[in-house]
Amino acid sequence: MLRDGANARIAPAGELDIATAPEFEQAIAEVTRAGTAELVLDLRALTFMDSTGLRMLVQTNAQATEHGFELSIWRGSRQIDKLFAVSGLEDHLPLADAPADA
């Protein structure tokens, strides 16, 4: 997790599934409890994500709306992008390409 003032970036690596979700969820909770203006979830280092990971992204998006912080989800591999398309979530989550300088 990287923090820069009121902004934070969380970059999970490897697999985001039922086994690793609690650690990811804890990182998100720490950032949101501390107060953040912008949260970036950087998915570029993910190799696998299941429905548990998707659920967490949807919940974090709802938290952003509820608590008034900006959420960006940086796209990951083609496999992760395909999961968003198949699930129908690509039009409902704030997905973006990572900036070139990131």
C-alpha cells in the first residue's frame, strides 16, 4: 500500500481469491478508516481473480459512493479484463488504464 497525503494506492499481487481476500479487505479498510480523498486499486500485478475479488471491488465502489472518496481501478492483465467483461461489471466499475508514469 502506498499513501501520499489523502491519496492511497493498493496493488495486490498474485491471486485475489477467497484465500487472499481478507488481507486485501483489511488494506482497503485501513485506508478508508484513515480518510482518503482518492483510492487507486492497481490490478496490474494480479495473475488471477475469482468472484470473491469481484465482490470486493463492487463493495469498495459502493463504499466510495457512500463515503465520498474517488475510486479508480487500474486494469490488469487480459485475463482480469476478460473477467470484468464476462461478469458484466466493466461498465459499472471505474476501470482505467494506469498512467504511463505509474
